[in-house]
Amino acid sequence: MTWGVGIIGSGPGVAALHAPTLARTGDDFRLVHVSDAGSGRAARIAERFDARASTGIDALLADPEVDVVAICSPPALHAEHVRASLAAGRRAIFCEKPLADTAEEADRLVAECAAVGALLVVGTNHLFDPAWARATHHLSALDGRISAVTVTLCLSPNDRYHALTMGEALPAGPSARRPPLDLDDPESSAAIVRQLVAGLGVHDLPLVRDLVSAPADLVWARPVAPVGFDLALRANGALVRFTTVMLPEGADSLWRVNVVTAGAWVEVDFPPPFVHVGGARTTVRDAQGVQTVYPIDRRDGYEAEWRALAALLRGETAMEYDELRADAAFVMAIADAAAAAVRTGVEL
């Protein structure tokens, strides 16, 4: 069976990532409808993929060919659009990360989906990347205690990769207009750090939770100029360091997760945003210094997350509502703690 997908939102992620990904999963999904908030971009995307376009969400939710609603609107609208989809009778929802602005709101949304048996996938594409499954399988086989995790994220301007993928410049958005951090303004810095942890750190914090399986205590959090953060966590005996910086110009993007145990060092290099080059690259070095570099899977996390939704729709896998709740609670607790630490200037 092929399910029709309606996408709420028409930003760069839809144009360069989700719409092309749905085209690659044509045996499971087909894009039938795209809506925007009045920008006109939905029509351009819809034309490329032989779909319909509309403004607002009413026409999309009334479209009988829309079996799955993909919510790719700004994060502040995610909760509203999930509830509108449920009210319209949709029982399969893909929602971009973060699911909600707070852990409490995310918990309510998951509960509302569970109450009516709605399937819900949150687009944490790194968690779905085949390379991450390979890395965690390797770590499990080693049966070694994790001592350290580092996440390093250095992003060059998104428009560099969007132009390569789409052949056009990235439309200007809030991130393009974000001014550099004012390190002398703790309140402003705290708000930006919280936004970055909740909106950007959410790519990889579920991976950290996957590894440490425990609540995390914040050790420190600091703003990083021009726009970024540096934080450290301690969880289940492991030290976690997460450093992010968004640069206006400069070197290519680096998106890397390192995991250290007594018996191995595992490195996962994720590709930059807005490109389709397959999944991440996993490198493993054991205690004897033997290094193994695994082949890159042709599937990336974007395709894998949609395939996961197809498996749920076919009844091949079970819906794990508690995992969604736990991921949201983990991310938002760290975002709130980091903001508090930046605001007060006190390391916890």
C-alpha cells in the first residue's frame, strides 16, 4: 500500500529534504499536498512533485488523499498542528523536532495521540540513521561501560548546502537574521542557548539518552560566540560534552559524535544538512588499535525515519509512546538547565 502525505510547511527542510525523500520512498509514500502560510513556496514545491498546494492547513486536512500529515511548520506551531491533525481524524503523524516547546506539552501531545491510537514519529533523523544503529550495536557487543561522549557541531551557513541540493539560494529565515550572541546580556544569551539546545541539540541529545539511559546532571553551560553553546553533562558515570557553533562563513560543516569505552573508541560523522549523500560514517578503533571504517549506507536518517513510519502503518513494529516522552523530557530538561546556568553565570 502507498500512503498519501500532506506536508504542513514549505521551508528549506521540506524543499531539500522531505519532499525528495518521499520521492525515494515511492513504494510506501507519495506526496499529495503541501501547504504554506502565504509565502507561495508550497506551490513551487508541489509543482516539482506533482502534488497540490494550498495556504493554511484547512484544505490539506480536508484532502481525502492525505493519509499521513507531516508537520514541518515552525516549532511554536507543532502542538497546534498535531492537535488539528488529530481533530481532522488523521491517525498517522510525522512531526519535525522538537515536538513541543516544553516537556509538559510534549507529554500531553503524546498522551493525546496514544488515547486515539494515532501513530507518531518525531523527525530525530540522526537517531534513525543506519550508522547510529550500527554504532550502538557495536557498543552493546563490547559490553563496556561508556566513559565519555562528545558531540561536536560546527555549522557553516545552511545556504551553502541548500544551493548544492536545490540549485537555488536558501530563502532568508529567522536563523539567517539571528544576530551574534551578546555575551554581556545573560538573559538574552540564556534564551538563545535554550532555543539552540531545544532546536539544534535535539538532533543528538536523544542519541546521548540512548547511550546513558539515565537522567543527566548539568555540569556547566556557556554561550559560544558568534552563535552557539558549550555544555557538559554527567550521567550514569559518563561525562558528556556537547559543543555547537554556527558560523557566518568558513570551513565545511562538521557534525560528529564520539563515544569512548574502556575497550573501544567509536566515531560517527553525520553529513551536513540539506544534502543526500547517504547515512553517516562509523569508525571503530579497538583497544589494540585496530581501526574499522564501515561503508556508508545509501539510506540516510531522513529516509529511515519515513521507513519507520511505514513499518508502524503496516503493523510490523509497535508504537513506543514512552520513548517519545522520555526523549522530549531529556532534551527539554537540559535546555532549561542550560538556560538557567547561562542566566545566572553559575556552573552547576
